[in-house]
Amino acid sequence: MFSKILIANRGEIACRVIQTARKMGIATVAVYSDADARAPFVRMADEAVHIGAAPAAESYLLADKIIEACKQTGAEAVHPGYGFLSERASFVEALAKENIAFIGPPAKAIAAMGDKIESKKLAMEAGVNVVPGFVGEIEDTDHAVRIAGDIGYPVMMKASAGGGGKGMRLAYSEKDVREGFEATKREGLNSFGDDRVFIEKFVEDPRHIEIQVLGDQHGNIVYLNERECSIQRRHQKVVEEAPSPFVTPAMRKAMGEQCVALAAAVGYFSAGTVELIVSGADKTGKSFYFLEMNTRLQVEHPVTEAITGVDLVEQMIRVAAGEKLPMTQDEIGIDGWSIETRVYAEDPYRNFLPSIGRLVRYEPPVPGWSGESGPAGRRGYETGGGGVRVDDGVFEGGEVSIFYDPMIAKLITWAPTRDGAADLQIEALDAFRIEGPGHNVDFLSAIMQHPRFRSGELTTGFIAEEYPEGFQGAAADEDRLRLVAALIAGAQFSLMAHEGQISGQLNGAANPPREWVVKMDGRKYAVELGEGGASVDGEWIAGTTDWQPGMVLAAASGHGENLAIQLRREGSSTWALTTRGKTHKGLAVPARIAPLLDHMIEKEPPDLSKMLICPMPGLLVKLHVSEGEEVQPGQPLATVEAMKMENILRAEKEGTIASINAAEGDSLQVDEVILELE
């Protein structure tokens, strides 16, 4: 067994690997960029080596720097995590030349399966069902248009070396191909150093289901059941669960055996994942097709650990050291249900725009990774109780950087049933306190509560189909709205009573009223506070809260349900209360002055329709227009890269470009004006 390993990654996955290595008695080495000098994974590791500037191309993607760090510290093996160099065969070969072990599959398997074009050819030769597509070299955009026409729309354009939802474009027409082909090539080149693209038929109403495989260097390969990853946005997974509500035992066996055979064909060992596209319309479960194989650990691996009790990181290390798998296929079962949600720094209320900045407050519902985390439990590393686990790599006061993925944390729950795991998600998300950058916690909670999610009728189009007009918060019934109004009125009452205790006031101590009007979401609620509850619009609500002035996170009850709430004061009488996937904004005023609300003039928002405003911090990659040019609604105006993703900004109205205020290559701030129309 190794005595010291180096983790060639950052963030939560680096913390995750360090935690397992510590349990195994293995010393760890972290490598870090300028942006990560104070990151938790650097503090957790036994040693840390600085390898470059913040951009990944100047640090985490530099194989030479990582190999030099191994030599400098005496690390015998490298765990690549996911992303960066984890699927780079040349990196494995370079390590081998220096007699440094790679904690992952052999270079040959990475080359065969990591390349999306070659892996598809190999799958076809092995008799595996694949989605119709073109796997040769695509010469240019015109060639791509011809290929797409031959396959039949819609088609998916993918960067050959892509992964993690990057370098992918869905095209429903020739126009989409012409607009997206070059962008797909650029994303592939920028993120993976490879601009090759392949095109395949897009299976409509698909489910994304993947099989976890694990092999050793002695020819043993097993599958550890499946994961359902259908809930995605822009091809980036948002929710994952194991097992899948769609897969039957017979289907699981057929998919698993096929994936094991595919892995065996390339001499695969270590952990890997075979991604399949499954037709949800075919209830027989026979319509599943090979998409690609990820020759690395997946972001969503904790849900597999939760239902099998297998520490996948530990097994990867043991396999790399030459040990045999400790289990056979017959010994792998399914214990309960696990769901993972990805907490991203993005604002669902603003069309999921990436958000960066300082984490002013960061309080997960249970502790994340730390040097004091306990040993592995039945469901992998449970750092919290009650079947809740948080995998993170951030800290309060730290920065969410523009240079890396915007994931803040992963929230994993386990319960005997699927509904139980989803209920735990809702409770934990309510207690997840994040302030600073925008985040998607409300959105994740809304998904967990959604009737369609609860039914298990999922497709990769779930988010687009259920939130076609964007996200405005989870649905709240009348009972919930009245309870929120009562809590806001109670908070204003408590604040006034608290302020009234300040001595020396000229008018004496304040005597806050019991009768209030709360204006919320365009409606007014008449609230009368009483002992042990409140009357809202004439209906009594028995309930309490432990909220006091100065608190944000609190417990509340009403209508027979217990809630975790986050209550923030946003003005003298204005409050924001977040619970169950929605942030409610309300104004509380004493009932005696409530009639004056109708006479208050509301501020008119400025007319921004003639400006193209940058919706996120990012890099201006391309300007599609010039001054004096006439544009039509929907026409591309500029492309901004943020969080390694390209975003095309389009004209919302007809007009003529009056002025351009930025140049290609400029770094833009959120709300910066890129150009103006006449």
C-alpha cells in the first residue's frame, strides 16, 4: 500500500480523497493555484505545493508541475479526482515514466473510452447499441450542417474530449448548427485542449441513467447498480439518485452486464461510469443506448456509496496498489435510497446566471469535510447525522471564483425510501445558509417537492418543461402564505419591542401594536398577533417560532408542520423569509396606517431595453455586430464566457447599434453595458 499520495485536483473532491486517505493511514499532498491558497483542501492535506496562477491552464492542467510536486514530496501515487487531467492518457503515461502510480484506469482504457469518438466506434464493434451519429472528422460548419441534415434533427453536437456538460450544443435546425458548431469547438479547446466535435441524433424525452463499474488488475469487474441523472440544465446534472425509479431488476442486470463486458473489452480497472440514454417511453426497459464512458470518479459517486456501503475512493486506491476487489457481484445489493443535489453559485431567479463573490455566510445543515470528520459509516462518509451528508470545499469568507466550476457543495441524503430521502433533502436545504453569491437552494427544494419528481416520471427535459418561464420559487398554498405573513408580522413586532427596550428615548418605550397588515406578492394580509399563534384574514393559526432580532435561521411551526426558516430584514419594515424553496418578500405595517400604502408611489424601473447588459461576470469572447448595424430580435449580439461556459446574448428588440462600449477580450462585470441601440 502507498504511504503518500498526491491529489491533482481542488475543492470538494480533493477534500473527499484526503478524508479517505487519512482513514487508511496514507499521508496526502495537495497542489493549489493562487486562487486556492486558503482553501480547505490545502489546510486538510499533510503537505501542499503551489503550482501556478488561478486559470486552470496555468496550474491544474500542467502535468509537469504536478509530477514535479510528486518528486518534491515523495508522493508514490496521484489521485486525479474528476475534470482537469483525470481523463488525459498522456498524463498517466508521463506518471508511469517517473514510476508514479495513477489512481485510476490504465492509459489504454482512457484513450479508448475517454475519447468520445473512439469509444463510440469501440462500442459499435463490440455490438453495443449506440445512438445514430457521425463519428468521423468534421471538416467545417458546412460539413456539420450536411451531417446534421443526414442524421435528422434534432442533433447533439459534442466536443470529443468533453465532459461535465461542457462543449455540448443541441440543434433543432440548420441555424442552430451554424451558430453553435464553432462555439462547441472553442469550448472543447478551452476546457479540454481538443477542438474535435462529433454529432449524433438527440433522443427526445430521454432518461439519463448511468452504471457504476469497478474493476481490479486481476480481471475482476463488477457493477454497483445505476444512478438516475435525468434532471439536468444545459446538460449539467443538478439532481442524481440511486437507484433509478425507472429501472427494474431485469433491466439493471442487462445494463450492468453489458457495461461490464464493455469495460472488460478495454482491460479496464478502477472506478468508471458508463453513461446510457434510455427511452422512458419504452416501459420494457430494452431501449437503452451507450453514450460514453467516463474513465474516472463521478461527481455523483456518493449516492452509490450510500446504497452499497462501498467507499469508492478507497477501492480506487486499493486497486491502484494491486489489491483484489473485496466483493463479488452477488454480494452487491441495494440498501435504501439516496439523492444528491448540487448547490451551485447561480441565481435561478435570474435565469440561472452564474454568480461569483465572497461567501459572506456559509453554514451547511451538517458539517462538511474537516480534519475532525469521523470514520466511514454504512453509507460512506456520513459527516452528519440522520442520513444527511455534505461534500464541500469552500469556507465562510472564501471566494467563489470565475476560474472554476460554480459548485459550492453537494448535499446527499439517505433513507429507506425515495420519498424519505427527498423529504430529508427539503429539510436540509431549508437549513442551508448561504449569503454573498446567488445560489440555487430554493430551486433544488422546489424540485424535491415537485409532484412530477415525486412520481419518478423524469426526462432530461424536466427543468425546461416544468419551468418554461423561468423559476420564481416553489409553489406555496394559501396555508403557507398566511403562515409566512404571520411570521413577518411577528418579526416586525419583536423588532419594535426589542428597540423599545433602548433607554433614554424621547418618546418613551415603544408599545408595538398587535394588529398588522402584511403586503406580500401583491396581496395584503390582515394579521392579529395573539398568544400561541395569530389570526390571518380571520383564520387562527396555532404556531410558534424561536426567531429573535439578530437571528436569521430559526424554527417555526404552524398548520401542523414544522419549518426551518431564514428571515432577513431588508428595510425598516421590509422582510425576506425563505422556506420550502421560495423567498417571500413582505412589508409589515401597523394596521392603523395600512390605508396609506395605497397612496405610496412605487418607483418606476429605468428603461434598459436599448442596452445590452452583461448578466454575469465574464470574458467577452466575441462581438457579433458592429456600430451602425441593424439587428433583429433573437439575433446574436455578443458571446460571454463565464465559469468555462459560453453564453450567447441576443437582441430583444429591433434596432440599430448606436455604440459599443467593450472590446473582445475584455473582462466584464455584472450589469456592465456592452452596447447600446438607437
